[in-house]
Amino acid sequence: MSEKDGSVREYDQRPSWLTLRAPEPGTLEKLQEMFKDLSLHTICENAACPNAGECFGRKTATFLILGDLCTRNCRFCNVTHGRPLPPDPAEPEHLAVAVKQLGLKYVVLTSVTRDDLPDGGAGHFAACINRLHAVCPGTDVEVLVPDFQGDERAIERVLEAGVTVFGHNIETVPELYQTVRPGADYQRSLAVLKAAKKTNPDVFTKSGLMLGLGEERGQVRQVLQDLRSVGCDILTLGQYLRPSLDHLPIVRYIPPDEFKVWEDEAYELGFAFVAAGSFVRSSYKAKEAAQAAKVRGDKL
């Protein structure tokens, strides 16, 4: 059986729980037109997120700053690998315009990895955050950042701009990093979250994993323990869904009841908020996650 034959069968035999309702007609197109006019990108589109229709329907989106070409080539990710252009100096203003037009009170910013920039793009993150605060006072900002190659000053620069949640995804278990995330480093990613919490203990830190890539239960459990050891507050666990035949194959579909077991176990470890499910992604219902984490944290 060829790889192609196996991959097609993988798509055809998705379990019944992996279904989503189609978005309202025109919902995607209207927001896509706005983002195009402002030269903005969203991770919802670039990463082929399964929740794009729902999020756009609620007039929310996770903005992808620093262009749409990534200097790394992770084998699970749908973002295009290539040589990116210099950061767009107009992007902070365009971003603020979009957020104001949409009337958003909670914004998530993420980016491609920019190993070509001395600060990894931290200064551009800060510029976008500062402009959002100036144009849209009262709007909370969450970030999902790359590892900045472990540069603590870059992490500090983002936090100094003022964020509600600082996210960095661990993505998978360390035993699979060489296959799934070549160019990344598990300990470095843990160090990013540790440095963020040390820099500003009042900011929630957040991380996420994909399941279904061949990880073992004990390996996942160790990652959750490692995340708690560096003070990670919010956890997301979702099913890896192969963006195309060129990406890593799905090893296993995780049933909903197993996600519930992981959710319960993560809460027992002390996470302030956990979202676990087939279609859960890093920024899915991020505002609700931050609010729930604050309520739970206040009670602890």
C-alpha cells in the first residue's frame, strides 16, 4: 500500500465524532475581504484551523503577524516555509483598525517563527500590542509566541507591552521532537514559559499539545508535569489533524472520553484552566479560557 493510498484512507475513515457544522454562508468571505484589504493574515486560515468558520462567525480571529512565511518547517504545520519579508511597519496600525472595526474586546496575536530577525520579532510583537492598547483601550491581548531562540530579553519585551496571557506551545512530547518539530527544542520551550512566569507572575502562561502523533500516555503525563513545574496555568489538548498528504500522518484518533480523562488529570496537577477535545486549538475560545482561569485562580 502506498503512502498516498494510506493517507486517503485515513481521511475517509475519520471517526464519527470528527464532524463540524459548516459556517453561515458569506461569514468567511466578509472577514477575509477585510483582512486582505488591510494586508493582514490570520492563523485561522494559514494553519487550516478547523474552527475558522465558528470563530469568524463570532467575529473573532487569531491574527498572524510578521508575515505568512516561516523560517522553520515543522512537519505538522500548514504555514508555508520560506524566506520572509522584513516586518511591515504598517502592520500595527492595520491590526488596530481591524480590531476596532470588529469591536473585539479580546485579541490573540501569534506569528510565524522569525529566526532571521535578531530579536525573533519580539519588537514587532511589542509594537502591535502597544498600538492595540492605544487605539482599543480596554481590549485584552493574548500572545502565542515562538521560542525566540530562548532569548529572555525578547520575552521580557513582549510582556512589558502588556498582555493578559502569554502562550507558547510545547506541541508534542520530547521523544517526537526530531520528527515533528525539527529546529525546536523541548527544554528551550519549557524555559520560555518559565522565563515568562518569572518576569511577570501575574500574567497567565499557556501551552498546548497535539495528540495522535504516536505519543505514549506516560510521555504525555510527563509533559503535563513538566509544564506545571514551570508554572504553566492554562493547557489546551487537541487532536492532530493532517493538513495535507505532505504532512505527518495521523497515528491515532483520540476518542472524546480519553480527552476527558486528560482534562481531569490536568486539573489534578493544578492547571487553572484546561480545554481538551478533538477540535481544541491554542486560541479557541481564548477569552473564555482566560476568564475561567482567573475565576479558578481566585478561588485557589
